[in-house]
Amino acid sequence: MSRSALLVTHTGRRQSTQHAQTVAQDLVANGFEVRVVAEEVDDLELPPGVTPVDGPDAADGVEIVFALGGDGTFLRAAELARPVKAPLLGINLGKVGFLAEVELHTIDQTVKDIVAGDYTVDERLTLDVRAEYDGRLIAESWALNEVSVEKGQRAQMLELLVDVDGRPLSRYGCDGVVCATPTGSTAYAFSAGGPVVWPEVEALLLVPISAHALFSKPIVTAPTSTFVLTVDPYTSFATMCCDGRRTWDLPPGAQVTVQRGDLPVRLVRLAPRPFTDTLVAKFHLPVEGWRGGRR
């Protein structure tokens, strides 16, 4: 049976394109049909046997999707992998690369493991979101990390009414609100003061941004919860953003509904690694302590 893979690469970096070429060559040599996003082909010197693909079905039928770059590249690859339920493997060629499974120094062994089928697949919770105004749908999308609703004008505070599970929670005068997954708890929600949640935990997070309110703490809810964020009719327009990639303007009076996504993102896992170790490595946490020794 033929095997296939899709490569998604950060082509703006020469180092990334070189590593993508190596991965493609190794996969082709091991009998894989290798696909590459058509708009990236001109930046890559690829071996024979590589197929340019385009459109939302680029990953349809592949065994695995490789994302070579940072978290931005990973999120772009997730847009192609999720609809067709293809497993996604992140190879970190950026700085933090929190979503990546593999670091650069293990890339050769990684390809060998994939060829040997020596990997497992985890599922990560996602968010589905829709925005409506005056009974009309104005946006519909999804997110792996977070959905944010933020003020559209820098000089004006945004007024948001937040409902959870059909009941009003609070009205915030704020810069915005972040609705996040456990996967996204180390991204924008973390920067806004939210908690770090282990990826195995099924939950939704709601984190106000610079809220002028007596109750402005982040909350963690059940994965079955539904958030409704209403832009006050008398405030300025807002902006909705999914994973920092897809953005829409929201008029005063718009309602944004966020709930658990119907489709997860499937992530490739190689060697088991405790999430604690990932936190320490990515955030350079001082486990040695200021005295220079461990307990």
C-alpha cells in the first residue's frame, strides 16, 4: 500500500527550506508520495516524486502532515490536517515552538521513526466559533489555541457581556477576552494571565484582558460549556481573531458563540514526554533554583 505525506514549511527562512528538502528526499527514498503546498514549491529545490497540491483538500488521504517551522507554521498546517483528520507532526525550526513534537537535532531519527510507523496519535480539543449580528451570520471558524474578541480602537475601552452556559457571568470594560483550549493555555491566554492547563485535561478557558472590573480572574469551565460574548451596542466595534490567523471586524451588538469543536486536531507523538518537562524546556524554568542545587 502506498504511503503519502504533506510538507508545510516556513519558506521565509533558508534553514527551513533546507531541512524540508532533506525530509522530502528521505521520505521519497523510502517510498512515500510527498506533497508540498503549491505556493511553497518555488522556494524549495525538491527531488523528483514531489507533488504540488493546493486548496483545502491538500492533505486528503495522507498518512501524516509535517509542519517545519514555528508555531505559526504549525497552525497553518493544522488548517489543512484537521478537516481530513490527518495526524500532524511539528518539527520546531523556530524559537519556542510550543506546539512542536520534535526539535531540529532529532530530525533524522524522526523521519526514520515515521517510516517505521513507530509513533502514536493524540487528539487535542479545539474550539468552534460563530459570530452573528442582527440574526445574520457574519463569521464562522475554529481554533486550536484560542478565539479572542478585542477592542477595535486602541483609544477606547471595549464593553463585553459574557454569558456561560446560557447565564450572564459578568460585564467587562476591557481590552478583550480570550477563549482558549488547554493547548492554547500556554499561548495568548498565558500572556493575558491565564493558568497553564495540561493538554490531557478537557476544559475551556476564559481569560479577560486588562479588565476594569471587580471580578476579572480567568475561569476554567467544563468542556461542554458554551461562551457567548456580546459586544455592547453602545461601545465601539471589536475584532475577532482565531489562532492569530483569521480575523473579522464585529459591529456593536454582535454576538460571538464559542464552544468545543466538533473535530479535534490529531497530533503525532513519538517518545513519551511528561508535560512538565516540556514546560521547563520551553520556558527555561529554573529547576536548579537560585541556590544552584535541586531538592
